[in-house]
Amino acid sequence: MKRCKPSRRVLLASGLGLLLIMAALQWLPLPARLAHTPYATMVLDRQGRLLSARIASDQQWRFAPLRQLPDKYRKALLSFEDRRFYWHPGVDPLAIARAAWSNLRAGRVVSGGSTLTMQLARLLRDDPPRTLSEKTYEALLALQLEWHFSKQTLLAEYAGRAPFGGNIVGLRAAAWRYFGREPAALSWAEAALLAVLPNAPALIHPGRNRGWLKQKRDRLLHQLHEQGELDERDLQLALLEPLPAAPRPLPQLAPRLLNRLASDHAGDVLHTTLDADLQQRVRQLADRHGRRLGREGVHNLAVLVIGHRDLATRVWVGNDTHGDPVEYGAAVDIASAPRSTGSVLKPLLYGLMLDDGLILPDTLVPDLPTNYGGYSPENYDHQYRGAVPAHQALSESLNIPAVRMLRRYGVGRFHHQLRTMGMTTLFRPADDYGLTLILGGAEGTLADLTGIYARLFARAAGQPDRGVSLLQGQRPGTKAFPVSAGAAWLTLDALRDVARPGISRQWRLFSSSQPIAWKTGTSYGLRDAWAIGSNGRYTVGVWAGNGNGEPAPHLSGATTAAPLMLDVFSLLGSSGWPEAPLGDLKTVQVCADDGYLAGGRCTTVDRLAPRHSHFETVTPNHVRVHLDGNGQRVHSRCQPVSQMQHRDWFVLPPAQAWFYQRRHPDYRPLPAWRADCVAGARAMNERAPMDLIYPHAGSALYIPVQLDGRRGRAVFRAVHQRSDATLFWHLDDTYLGKTRHFHEWAIEAAPGWHTLTLVDDQGFRLVRRFKVLGD
């Protein structure tokens, strides 16, 4: 019999068909779901532990696929589903033949012969009916997938899309929902269960035939044992593990951070720098304090912790809410919401002024009744100290010295430096904020401010200058921190001795147990309470208030936010304080009583200053005075030099001295001039021994009209170095009267500019101009 040879047409048609199939595999579009599958958003901590998650837009718990499957699950899956996965091109002829024989023997479809790649093809097409035509299409799609993707990618895609019961899709979601851990941490029994579950996902639910599911899992475990993947002991232990109960709720340790990040990273797996254990413990602390504060009308808390070693965020409690969740904005991430800053910017101004050579830590700054263009700041205790060392003004959070310091430094310069440090909320021009910038006239976020304080500490400790990180591998670009290491260390040193009103004895005992540099702040209207501090390892920031801006009568940084901050530090544990960066500091000799450079007329002490600062002001408060034998002041025109006694005297300007001596009983005012020396002293332009406390030179006053239609009066106040002095008051060359001991006068004046003249009983004269505003 003659053998038939295939014709050329048949061979050509076969070759052409093969080419067409290859072209189709390469050029036909892939399933759209590969590129457009909605995923849940995951927030992981620094060790890969789940902090929070948000369900995908199609309401499925489907997490982004793993790039590489864990060995246990991969081996279990291939052993159960597709042993020849690495050898076939997407379709396994042996499996199809075996399935066809099984179906013929059973008289019905009992096996489909699908490879994992074919199952992935079906999942990408929403699991269509299992007809012969669909099977054929699945096979072609499987070949196409194999043409385009590696085996490792195909495994990851299948594991990320397989059904695991209910709305749980993919290995990653299943591992967290059923076992509370990442797939890499699954045991052999858990991996085997998840390998067989997509074959019958409904069996996982309680009340179903879970015994059959366990049998399938156990058969697979025996099979893995026979393949040498686990020994006899591991097999027995795995067989003893029970099936999981109902799916577990996912952790919600950072829900506000998730809300913040999800808008820009929906469907992503976000690897943060947070620490899940520390996050949980700080949340518990915040919840305990929040319950207490809720009873006092304070319904929202936020807490951040930043590590100094790498400037990475370790804790982000964005909003702990106790109260109506809608009214107080429970879903809002308050840690990144702009709020009035209160006093927490004061240390930054202090550090900048140290570097600029405008102050030294002990330099006296005025603390007097102050009015700048109608703006009159007040200290928290409504007291005046006359003059106070700069470091004490900072540690006691005095408002008036801070405003005066800002006026000297410049609002525009400070505004610019705050933005350089990383304050992102200063959208208005500097002049719009004015001097209120230092006392809460601007808004800042807890995230920005805690990060700035952490950078300040890192600067003081000599660590590399960099931004604060929240997401692993991402560090925001920042400008060079504008405070030197020396100035930063001196600033934190001043904050280590913080004194606040209302601090209890127990707080003082706590503060002494570990070194903490901390600052509190309370915004105008009692709407925001702040406490930010640093120990040797961490910076902790706390904000407390009401998310809707509602004031709370008892709100303050010291009593509302600081207790939680101190408890967080107690949780973190104590740590050593950095040594002074002597390479960035220098020693200067200053007067012991006013902190200015010594000029040879004062007792001196050595103090540290930033190395590159240029503080050049010699003390203006020490003068050489000449006395007669009775201790009265004289000069060469009224007393022979040979009969004089010469003394160096610490003397403040009259207004400062009047308040200063009430807190410093050892302060001695200048002696009075001897009667026959007064005229000569006036001729030598000796500084007037009195001053006007209110109003200031050039001030604009508004004097309201009374109910009877008459114009009211403004009370003017003056002080004199001598407690027994008499002052004579004149307004626009009209004599008003005289005062003795207490110098106040109620003045009635029409709108316009006026001149007030004060003359004391020794003939010294003080002239001040002021303006009364019209109706």
C-alpha cells in the first residue's frame, strides 16, 4: 500500500496557521482586568505588619499581588493544582487527556484539566460558564499569558486573584483575614488550606461541610510529606492545627493616616516607618486620656512620635475622638490639619536670634506693658517682670518678650525661616500675620511642627540634616535647617527647665526622672492645646482640642496636652541627653546680672554662645556713678573729684526697673542727685529717671464716647526711679496736676495728635507724642 504524503498546501496552511497563532499571542490585547483591577489600600509598619486597610472600590478585600510567593504556599499550590506548571506552555496535554478519561469513566464532568494559567485566564474573565468553547478560549488566553509573562508573575497574579470565600480575594487578603498575618509567616497547615480553598471557597464558612475542607487540606499535607517538603513531626503538628473560624477583622491601628494617604495612593501597599507595637500602646494611652478630656469638653487628640536616629515617624495617632463622631470630625486626620500654633514657635525664634547674634541665653529682654499699632500682648499670668533673661522668657513662655524679640528680628525674616524649616501652612504674606505670628496668629500642623522639633534635636545632636520620613524609601526634600548645632543645643537646654503654671508636684518629679526639653502652647480662644518635647531618642508631639473649633473652658497646653506627652515619654523610656557640641559653641564673658558682654563695670560669668554668632552689644545697664560721703550722686561741677566715691551700678531703664525690683528685692535704684548737682546733671543730658508705661511713644488711642455723649478718658501711667518723686503733668502745654508715689492720670483729649510732658521735682523732663483716633 502506498504511503500518503502531506501535500504542500497542507504544510503551508499548517505553517501559516501556526504563524497566525503566534502573531495573535503576541499582538492581541491582553485582558483589561490585568491593568485595571481595583485593589484595597494597605498601610504596613516598618516590619511589614498591617496597620490599617481600606476595601477596594468594588467592595472586595483584594490586596495588590505579592511579587514573589512564599515557598510554603507556592509548593502547596503547585502540588495541589499544577505539578507540571514550570514545564507546560500554559496548556498541559497530559492533564487534559487525564481529565477526558476521568470524565468518560464517570459519565459526567469531574475534572477540567485546567492549568494554573488557564485558571488565571478564567479569573481575568469573571469566571464564565465552563463550556467547551469557553475552555478553548481559556486555553488560547493561557498561551497568550505565558507568551507575555514569566512563570513567577503568573503565579503571583493567580494568587492575587483567587477566591477565598465571601468578598475575600487573593492570598494576601486571605492570610490577613483568616490568620492575621502576612503570607510569608503562614505555617504549612495554613499554606495548604489556602492552596485548596479556591477549589471550594464556600466550605470555609462555619456551618458548611468544613470536615471535607479539612480532609482536602490534610491530603495535601500528606502529599507534601511524601514529596519530602516536611518531615514526620512537622506533618503531625500541621494535621493538629484547626481550621480558622470566621474571618478576622483587619487591624485598624492607623485609620486616620490611611484616610490621609488613600487619596493619593488608593490601591497601593504603603510601607511606612511606623512601629505597630508602639502605635498600639500610644493609641491606648491616647484613648485613656481622651476619655478623661472628653468629660472636660475636649473631644479630639492627636499624637506623633519621631525617632531621632533616622528621623522616621514611629507613631501616628491622627485623631482619637471621644464625642459625636460627625460633630467632632472623627474621620479627619487632625495631625495633618492646620491649627493655631499658640506658643510653640517661640523656641524657633530663640534659636534663630542666638545664631544672628541678637541675644545670648542670659541677655535681658523687656517685659513691659506693650502696644504696637493697637496690638497689646499679655503674659499668661497678666504680670510684668520688667526685664527677664531670654532663656527664662522662653522656659516660662512669656508672650511680651517673645513679641518684642520678633519685632527686633523681623516678621518677614521669621516667616521665611519657618518655611525653610518645613512649615507648609504659611500661605499668606508675612505682613498679614504681623507680630501675632509668634503667639498663634498662624496655623501649623502637628506633623510639620513635631518634625521641626525633631530636626532641631537632630541638629543639636550633630546628626545629618535631613527631612522626616513617613513612607519607607521616601524622604521629602528639605532645605538646610537654618539653626546651627550650637544654637539648637542652647535652645533645647533652655527648654529642659520648663516652668508652667498649674504644674503639680508629681509632674516635677516625673520631669526630673529623665531629661526632656518640651514646650507647650495654647491658642487664642482656648481652641488648641499643644505639647511638643524631645528626650534623647524621640520627639513627641501632642495636640488636643475640638475638631470643629469649639473652645473648651479648661483647655491649656500645660494641663491638657502635656500630661499625655509625658506619659508617652514614660512609655518610651528614658535616654541620655546629648553632650554640648563644643565644636559649634564658644565661650563669652558676660555680666552676671544682665547677660550682655562685659565692659569692665560688672561681675562677669562665662556663658556659651553659637560659634559663628556675633553678639557685640556691651552692657548698656552698668554705669560708673560718683557719690559724695552721704551716698548722693555728684559730678565734677559740684564736687571735687578727690572727694568722690566711685561705684559701678547695675541700672535698668525706669520702666523696666519699676517692675523688675518687685521680683528682685536686691535691686538698688540709682541714688538721687544732690540738690546742688541737679542743674549740672540736666545740662549733661542725663537720662530722665522716669518713663511712660502707657501709652507708648507714637501710639494711636481710641477713647470711646460715653452714654451721656461726652468723650471718655484714657488713663496714662508713668513710673519714676525714686519712689518718693513728684511728677507734674502737662498736656499740650496745659498744666494738669501733680502725682506722688503712684503716677496715673485720666486724660481727656480730642481726636488728633497731642504732646504729653512730665517734669519731676528735680526738673528732669519727659516728652511723649500720641494720637487719639476719631469716631
